[in-house]
Amino acid sequence: DFTVSDALGGKKQLKSFSKLMQELAFDVYYDYNVTNGYGYDYSYGSLKYSSKSISNAYSTAASYVLSTGLIDNSRKSGNIISPRFYHALISEYAAKANKNGATGLSLHDLGNARYSDYSKNDVIYSDTAILYQKDALKIANEKLNGKVLLSSPYIYAIPFASYASNVPTTSTLYPIVDYSVPLYQLVISGCVDYSSEFVNYENDNDMNHNILKAIETGSNLSFLLSYENTNNLLDTSYTEFYNAYYLNWRTKIIKMNNILNETGIYESYLISHKTLDDNVVEVEYENGLRIIINYGNETYQDLASGFAVAGNWFTVVEEGDK
């Protein structure tokens, strides 16, 4: 069975927390690493469980320093688990999650990457690895009554997800890209609920910009939050979470959610996206809701509707059917 750090309250408090959240009608997803291993139960575990690269070296996953983009040598690198073990791992994780009060599983590293294994006796190519992932996701789906949270899942994983988190709201914006279209959201909207990348983590945009992106893509907002003051993380390996203290975000979260709920975007699903001008787009939802979004600094005058849209804001051009 797994252990829970005493600093987090231990396993007993985790069960109590899970029970409380369910009483308040919130789902609780336990997050697991499936594809990466950071320790084995016996000395030669890496020889058995780790996948190999085409050069016959063990495949590893390293952490990186956000400010430099270089490998963080202060943290232990993990081994990439061979896809042949996904079935056994998920079966074990699902049983533990059920036993300890979770309503679902968060599998952030499945469904959004493919890992090969070039071990001489049993080669698994990346295309075959998808089948191993789909098998593991099917098990999780069955064991947790369909409650599986995935991070930016590829299309093959969507049928197994009850929720998609960390979905990008823009493209890479390389110089050859003029503007981005939320194609991913246009495809999955109405099929599975989804949220954006964390507003307060690796995101330098202001509150208005995040509201506009949520409207443009039909995304729920997501935040990475801590109960205690993140000053406690100074001089630790977790300083990247400096912006997570919930008291600093509580007022903004409430305001942003109120604004988005009032638009009515969560009462339907995204069906259309048009570029009207530089930094100006129009989105339409299935219930007829139409909204013009102006990312520019100057007021935009829409001749077709007669509406003026303030800079860095939006205007509802047509209300949706209730």
C-alpha cells in the first residue's frame, strides 16, 4: 500500500479529506505517475521495469530548471517505465485509490506521450505503445466508474477521459504562425469537459487575458493552489510553486468565475471560431451564443453588429438560448 507524508496529514487525514470533498459533491482524483519511476522495491528494479533507448541505454526523465531550461541536477532523474507494465500498474493504482477514498484517478502522463522500448527480447514501438496505454486507460475507467482525469490528452485517449486538464489555449506562436485557432477545443467541446493550463503557473498573462482565452476556447479555468503560505517553500526544491498561496488568489478566482458564468459559455459547447481583424475574433456556441473578443488595446467597432468592443475585453453580440 502507498504511504502519505505526515507533513500532509498522513493517510488518515487524506481519507478524511476525500470523504469531506465527496460530501460537498466534489470529485477527488489521486494523481499517479505511470510512465516514470523514481524508485523500485528492490535493487535491480531498473533492469526489469525500465525501457531502453535504441542505443540500449536505459531511458530516463529529468527535471528542468524553469529559469534556465537546463537539467536540474539537484533532483533525481526517473526511469521511463516500459509500456508492458502499464496494465499491472494501473490495476494496482486503481485498487489503492478505491480503498483510500478517491472518486477518480488523475493520470497526467498517460494519453499525451508515447514511449518506445527497444529491449532486445521484446521491442515495443511507439505505435504499439498506444495500445498499451489504451488498455491501461480502459482499466482505470472501469475501476473508477469512468472518473479519469487526463492532461492534454491526444485523440486516442479522449474516449477514456471524464475530464481533460492543462489544455493549451494557444499554439506555440513561432514566427511563421500568424495566429492560432482553438482547433483542439472545437473538436472535443461537448464530448468531454476541459480546463486551461494553470492560470497562476507558467502564465504571465493578466486576469483579463485569461478570461478572454477561456471564452475563446470554452475552457474552464484551473489554478494550482496551496492552503499554507508558500513562504514556507523558500530554500526548498519547490520554489516554483511560489505563486500558489490561495489567499492571494481567492478574490480573483471568484471574480473571474463570476464573469465567465455570466456569459453562459458553460451552458453550451463551442462550434465556431472566426478571425474578424488583427487581435479580434468571434466565437459561437451551439445554443446561439455569439461573443466578439478584442485582444487589442484599441476599441473595435464591429460594422456587422454595430457593437463596440473595448480593448482587452469582450462583448456578447447575441445571447444563447436558455
